[in-house]
Amino acid sequence: MAEETIFSKIIRREIPADILYQDELVTAFRDIQPKAPTHILIIPNHLIPTVNDVKASDEKALGRMMTVAAKLADEAGIAEDGYRLIMNCNKHGGQEVFHIHMHLLGGDFMGPLVS
Ligand code: 5GP
């Protein structure tokens, strides 16, 4: 059984977070240490530790993460200029919180990921 992270407490509103969106499948909130003018984390409400743990039964929540990302980018006014969606996996991916999350980053030109 995977261990809960701080993100489960955010979902249950047991600790403060700037929650921008929540429904029965996903929650989205501002990153506490933003790396871009807009930096939002979008997470499934149920615990999936890493992308390696994703199952077919998670597809509905994962799909919702995408539609919520597009909606929040639009609301933040960054959709037309563009933005970056990132999911880090394990050590080499730089994952620090083991409850999968999509980073929505935008509001500035970020350049190519690899050059
Ligand atoms: P990772 O490196 O795992 O992909 O990203 C984890 C992200 O979670 C980091 O960008 C970090 O700033 C953010 N984070 C960690 N703890 C908290 C928290 O308690 N509240 C919020 N809002 N963000 C957090």
C-alpha cells in the first residue's frame, strides 16, 4: 500500500493550498515554489505514486487532468502564447512528491526543453 503524501492532505483541505479547481476526479492548485509566472499542479484525487503505477482504470482521471490543464491555461490567459505540461517520474525524472502530478507552467517564454 503506497504511502500518502502532503498532496492527499491538500485534496482533503487539511492543509492550506491555493486550490483553483476540484471535482470528483482531480484537484488543481498553485505550486508553493513557482518556477514560472503561472505554475499549477494538477493531480488525481486518488493516490498513484508514479507514472509507472498508472493502470487502465486510472485513464478517466488522467484524461480529466488534461482537460483541466487546458481549462486552467485558458483561464490564466496563457493558452494562446502557450505553456508547458510536465510529469516527472522517479529519481532521474526529478520527482519529489510521490503522488503523480502534472506541472502546468506558463506566462513566459521557456525555450526548447532540450537544445
Ligand atoms: P516534482 O519535483 O515531484 O515533480 O514536483 C513537486 C512539486 O510540488 C514542486 O514543484 C514543489 O514546489 C511542489 N510542492 C511540494 N510541496 C508542496 C506543498 O505543500 N504545497 C504546494 N502547493 N506545492 C508543493
